[in-house]
Amino acid sequence: MDQAPPLPEINHQSVLIEGGLALDCGVHLRQLVVAYRTYGTLNAARSNAVLICHALTGDQYVAETHPVSGKPGWWGEMVGPGKPVDTDKYFVICANVLGGCMGSTGPRSPHDDRPGEPWGIEFPPVTIPDMVRAQKKLIDHLGIERLFAVVGGSMGGMQVLAWAALYPAHVFAAVPVAAAAFHSAQNIAFHEVGRQAIFADPDFHAGRYWQHEAIPARGLAVARMTAHITYLSEAALSRKFGRKLRGADSLTWFGDRFEVESYLEHQGSSFVRRFDANSYLTITRAMDFFDLAADHGGVLAEAFRGTKTRFLLVSFSSDWLFPTAQCRAIARALNHVAANVSFVEIDSDKGHDAFLLDEPDFTRTMRGFLAGAAEAAGLT
Amino acid sequence: MTSDTPVRYVAKNMRLDLTLIAGMIAPRSRVLDIGCGDGLLIDHLFRTKGCDARGIEIDMAEVTRAVTHGLPVMQGDADDDLATYPDAAFDYVVLSRTLQAVERPREVLRQMLRISTRAIVSFPNFGHWQVRSQLLLSGRMPMTPAWHRMWYETPNIHPCTISDFFALCAADGYRVEQWLAVDEAGRRAPWRRSRRMANLFGEQGLFLLRRD
């Protein structure tokens, strides 16, 4: 794993945005590229567009085979022909986030001032609203005035909330799933462990690893392993692995390995083949910065005052990373401004990861909410 | 709206008391249904009256069913969640057969008439003659079609009579715009002229209140 090859170069479908992007940190990105994928057909009224926002380590390949890993799309059960986000009805768009490493402008992109080398560790800090502003420029480029729906889980859900706060007139329905209006101290703490693992890897080379034709594979893998634990629940880990050993029925005292250890190793090593360490640092920081209430005088409800958007909030009972209480706080803030809110907690023992897995109650809820919203929007 | 407003809507497959409630609600109004179950009433109000109708329901399975049908329903309960709405956010707030099961009925009513111009409340009448006679004759807690759970497992922790409810409305200054006594199936009972008779023979009370 220590000698993992550099990330493969792939041509992603993308658009170069005129004028770049002014970031929250004050830096103006002159070169802004947004890589994206679309599925389905935009109708004549341009009213059936659904934007999917991906999570920390997701990307734009939401409903098709991933070009690097060869795995099915990360939300293939949710998005596709006849699926809850039905590409026979809706025009689905998914963009790689700003700061990502799958074609959108990020640490691997050419430096604005020194185009011969990548931004690397010098890539400016970005925020969740910055990511959303970049997506808005893509939506403008596609000639779409109002999105029928913006849907996303985890960090994608944070983007959905930011969309609803920044562009209320351009979002008919919003579906933040397993999300929160701010990143908690516990969440920041786990991210920091991951970042420290990357910093501590000798192959990190102070963030200029590309100059040494190396990648901090060990550090990035450990970061992923730590994060992965937070995506699961104790019950899910027990059910899946328990105390099972790899290749033995009982302890032999000769290099015994628990199944859960090799599972995490695998998660870590497959991650470093598709993800850039500086991107991981940039995006985890963006999540840590997120606090929607702080941007509105400390009152979350103010982020949504006057909103006409229809909301569906979804949490999962065993999710301790983005617990139901966080979701309920958003629901109550929306009540404060008499917004149209549906709020469901799905009973699941699969932890935060449940939003990516086959949860029949969740898929039914999503399908029904979108169908009801489509009726209200006159889309049927 | 006066107490003589006729009840016009009789939807098939809808509980009759919900039909009576729907008949009290003006078209295109903003409605919050507390304890909405799977959303039968809000669906009806949306489809037949063009209302902006939403629901709160405590039972997550019911919430999921409602949202699956595209209805705007959130998980929550009357005791805790009404406080989160702004003043006068709705034209009607509905509490159907739930008042007797909330922790603080008086506060729930106060919140209802804070967030809404009008409140529609229905509840099983503990003053019904069968309830009275069973307690009198057997000395045991009554078991009737409306009060059918044993005292140790009933969720109905705050039973009241139609007369009790009138007294609370008077004490807290709510105007009773319309009231009905109905039987358990939700059919109107013929004792509307006399509160005393309604309190004796009505199985449920249904009230349309307005804050003064």
C-alpha cells in the first residue's frame, strides 16, 4: 500500500466557468472547472432538474460505473430509470464538489499563478456555501432557472441546506438526508484524527508529495479507516464481523487478525487509489467550517425565513455521526418560519452509512415525497 | 362562520368525524393537523379544498406512510412541537381525538390558538351516560366503545366531558364558534340545542374555537 501509484488521469465531463469564483475566504479563484454528469432528459420547460449533492468521498458518478474503481454508481439504488429519483421523469445532475479530485477545481488542478504545477496544499480553504455557489454556476450554464429538487446525504445534505438558504427561489424541494446544520465538536475531532494521520505520513512531504512522485497512502488510508468507523454502528459491526477471525476459528497466537481489521484495511487501501490527500484535507475542513446558523446571526431559522421550498428531512435511528436530534433541530428551525416540512427518522441499525444502503422505508419515503412535490410543482 | 353552517362534505372512506372537521374548514386555508395519522384529512383538504395542509404525528410508522404518499408530515408531538411555530402561522389547527392523550391539554390549546386563528378540537366525552352509569353501577372504570382501554394501559390520561370543555374555553377566553355532539362513528347527534343533553348523550365533542 505504501507504494500506491498516483491517481489515474481521467477525462471527466466538465465546464470551464467564465469569471471563476469568489470564495468565502476572500480568494478569487480565476480558474473554475466544474465536472459533472447528467442522467435523463431536461424537459422543454426546464422544470424537471434534480441536483444530487455528493458526500465527502463521493463524486459525480452517482448512477453509473465508476471510471476508477469499476464499482456501480454510489447511489444506484436511489437514482436511475424507475428508481425513486427517476431518470425517466427527472433530469438528474451531479457535480464533483469544489475542492474535489474528480475533475472539478481542487488541489490537483493547475495553480492560478503557476499553471505548470498543481495547487496542492496551497489550494485556498473552501466552504460548503462555496461548493454550492460553484454548483449554481453549473446550473446557470445548463440554462436551468429553478431546480425541481436538490437532494443529498451527509455533506451532500449540508449542501442541500446551503442551497435552500442561499438560493430559496431556485429550489422547489430540498431533501437533506443524514445531515446537520453544523459540524459538531465530535465530528471535527474525528476529522482531525484523520488529518493528523495524513500529516504524519513521511510521504506527505508537507503537502507537496506530487513533487516526490509519492502519495501519503498510509496516512490517507488511516484517515479513511477512522472515518469509516464513524459511518457504521456498533450493531452493524457486530452483525457483520463480531469477533470473527480471518482464516481461523479461534485464536492461534500467530498473527491472528480479526475480520473487522482486514475489512478496514481494505476500505483504506481501496480509498487511496481513487482519492487525493490534499482534497481530503480541503473537504474535511469545509465540513468542519459549516455552521449555517452562525452565518445568520446564530439563529438557524433566519437561514430559511420566507422560504417557499418544500423540505424532506431524513435521519437514521442508529446514526451517531449525524444523529436524529440534529435533524429535529433543523425541522424545528423550519417550523419557526412556518416552512413546509416533512421529517422522518428511518429505523435502521446500519449507522450513518444507511443512507447509501438499501433501506426500503427510506427509498419509499424519497419516492413518495418527490412524487408529491412533483404534483405540487405541476410536473406530472 | 356561524354555528348553523351546514356540513357539506361526506367523502367516502374517510372517518366520519374527519368529514365533519373538513366541513368546518374554508377552502384554500392553511391547516395544521396535529396527530394526523397517515394523513387522511390533510390529503382530503389538499385535494378537495386546495388547502395548504400539513401534519404532525407522533408515530413514526404513520409518518413514513404519510410521507410515502407525498404528504407533508413531520414526526413530533403536540406537547413539544407546537411551541416551535410562529404566531398566526395557520388559519386552522386540528386536534382530532388527541386532546385527552396529551400531557398538558390546556397548554396545547393555548399554543393552538397562538399559532392559528381557529382551532378544531374533537375528544371522546367522559360525560356520556354509559360512562356515568358504568362507574355508578359497577364501581369500576368504564369500558365503552370510546373508552375501551383498561385504566392501567390507556393513553387517555386527561379525560374530560363536554361541559368541562365549555368551562375551559370560558376560563381561557376562547370563543366557541361551532360545536357538535357526535356518536362514536362520527354521525351528528341530535342534542345540539342543549349542552346538558349533549353532555349526557354525545359520545364525542367537536368544537370550532376562535381566539377572542
